Amino acid sequence: MSARDWALHAIQKIEADFNRSADTHLIPLALPAYPDVALYLKDESTHPTGSLKHRLARSLFLYALCNGWLDRDSTVVEASSGSTAVSEAYFARLLGLPFIAVMPRSTSPEKIDAIRFYGGLCHLVDDPLQVVPESQRLAREKHGHFMDQFTYAERATDWRSNNNIAESLFRQMALESHPLPAWVVCNCGTGGTAATIGRYVRYRALPSRVLATDPENSVFHDAWTTGDTTLTLERASRIEGIGRPRVERSFVPGVIDRMLKVPDALSIGAIYYLERVLGRRCGGSTGTNLIGALTLAGEMHARKESGSIALILCDGGERYRGTYYDSAWLASQGFDLPRALAAVTAAAERGTALTTA
């Protein structure tokens, strides 16, 4: 089989996998304090690899194959704190390619186990700021390909069609009482999801706006506010999968209508609130999005506006048993869970304002 024939066969395998997959669910969630605001959660945890990053990994592999960057002898390397690596390990195994994930040593054991389950190798580094340079070094050493989600996320996804997350979300909203959400709430790890949603609503001339939430120890919010894309930090985000110590190339500030800096404690309180009202656990990034949605709902209520808000439920909580859902870890980080949970509950059920940036 020639190299071109192998690539075409690989693309067909990925497309067949997509054809076997159903769409993800859209879950309504009542907010007792805001009866005129309908909230929906786009549940990306139901993908085969359990997170929003399944869409990204599929797009990255197709992009690399169509650009001639992968062949049958390639070793695939990625810099990831977990979920992207889990999904890329899945697709690498589908194509019979070795996969190496470069990630901080602090990554949750559950995510490391998931990568290994799909046949991937985990290369752990002590300094989270070195994951990209170390990925580049490994790719050169093994004559492989560095997927580089932080550069290619915004361009690998076809934001006009191809069942991207925005198209899926708006199609599912069509029969709701407020079919065009006033806001779509997402957050930024690479920036690719915000870019896809922001571009799509402009392409379709929709009135919906995009709110991107950002955790502590991340430069995206400040870069969007100041326009300074050279900002850096020396610390990594505690909310896995989102927030970055530098402005990544896939971050497209021009398609984001507003950004909100969310305290990590509120993000953690929010996932415990979701566990109570949904009967299931979510990852920390979903909690960050819920705080953004509650902030918007409070503002809409104050203006006597009715409408809908949609947020991205990024992944489930099973991968965070040793962190967000572990009392010892919470104590080590200085989180006061009862206080944070009480604040989120009061905001959702009694309309109390949350303190955010």
C-alpha cells in the first residue's frame, strides 16, 4: 500500500468511526432564581472518550492526514494535561500508530490510566511550562509528528459544517422556547472551541454572543482585556484542561464577545452543585462555565430579559476522583467547599450575586 493509499484508508477509518457515533445530548437545567432564563448544558462527556476533546482529536488527526503530516510509521506526540491526550490515544490506536502524551506530573491518575487504556504512553514532566518544548524534542527524536493542539485547534475544526459543536448545539435548540441562546458559555484551553462557536454565529448571522470563562492562573482573560498577547505566568491552572500560562496561537480574541475570570473555589463549588441537581459528577471546567452562566442569568434577570443560555459540559467527574472529589486534595489547595457550594446554591436558587472578575 502506498503512502497516499494508507492516508486515504486512515481517513476512511476515522470517518467510519464518526459515522458510528451519535450526537451528544443537550440537557435543560432549571434555575429556580431565574425562571425566565432557560439554561442548557451541551453534554460532551458522552463521546466515546468521555470529553469535548474527542471532537478536537478527530479534527486534528484529519487535518494532519490531509496535510501529509502522518504516515504508517509516525509516532504521534501531544502536549496535554489529559483529555486531549485520551482522545488522541483513541484515534492513534484506531490507526495503529504509537502515541506519547507529554503532561505535567500533577495530572490526575485517572486521566493517565485512560491514556494507557487506549495504548498511549505517558511522558511526565515536573515543570508544566515545559510540556510543549519536551513534546517537540520527543517528536524530533522519534521522527514523529507533534500534533500541537495549542496551535492547530482553531484551524483544524471546520466551523462552517462537519457537525462541529456549534452546528450541533444550534440544531438541538431549534424547538426550544428560546431557540437562539442569548449567550453560549465555553472556556479556553487551546481556544479552539471558542473560535469555532464565535465564527459559526458570525457565519450564520446569529444574534447569540460568546462568553469565554477563564480560571485563576491563566492569561487568556487579561490578554483579551488588554490586547497584550505576550503575557505569561509562572504558574499552571488548577482547573485541568483550561487556562494557560501563555497565550496560545489558537486563541482568537476577536470572536469572543466577553470574558470572565472565575475564582477556582467557585468552579469547585459549582461542580458539587451540579452533582446535587444532575445526579452526576462533572469536571472542573464545567463548573467554571456554570459560574459564567449564573452571572449572565443574574444580569438578564436584573434587566427583566427572558431567553436562553447554553454552556458546554466539557467532561465527566470520574477522572477527578483524586483531585476535585477528594477531601484531602481540596484541603491542600485551601478550598472551603461548604462555603463555595453555599455561594453557588444561593446564586442558582435565590439569585444572590457571585463575586467574579
